[in-house]
Amino acid sequence: MLTQYNLKMPHAVYGGENAMDNITAIIKARGAKKVAMFKEINTGYGNKDILVDYRMRKTSVTSNKIKVIKPQWNVLYKVEQIGLMPSIYNILCWAWISFFKYRN
């Protein structure tokens, strides 16, 4: 079964040697809110070291999932602008996964 995706294409694409030097001028001229930057490389290497250590605590900010729903909604609906029904679907999936992940 084929899945249809709705992708937002960038309004403008800049490249070349001086593109990074002019990034602030480009952002101001276009009034951009989001910027995606990519670097052309031949080979990518991973890092095998542990960079983050996360401890689960009952007093952590994200331990109370009820308090996190509104910020999560703001990211999906207002920042990412994915629409009402996809935002509701993603919130429900997030809540379902969170319930089973942290239910002990």
C-alpha cells in the first residue's frame, strides 16, 4: 500500500562557498522562521561515547505527562503547523506510548 506524504518544500535554497557567511542577511531579507543547513561531506562518522545520561525521577519536569500536553500541542500545531487532525493523532499516539513506557 502506498503512503502519501505532504512535504513542505523550502522557499529558497542557497549554496556555495559564501552561503554560510551570508546566512543572517538571507534570514533577514526573507523573514525566515526556520532554517535547515546541510553540509556536503564524503564520509560521516558516528560517536560511540555516551554523550547524555538521563535519569528518571518522579520530580522531573517531564514526569507529569498532563503538564507536558500543552507544550507538546504548541510544538505540533503552532510551530510545525501540521494541521488539526494530524496534531490530535500525534498527541494521542504520544500519550499512548508514554503511558506504557512509564507506567511503573
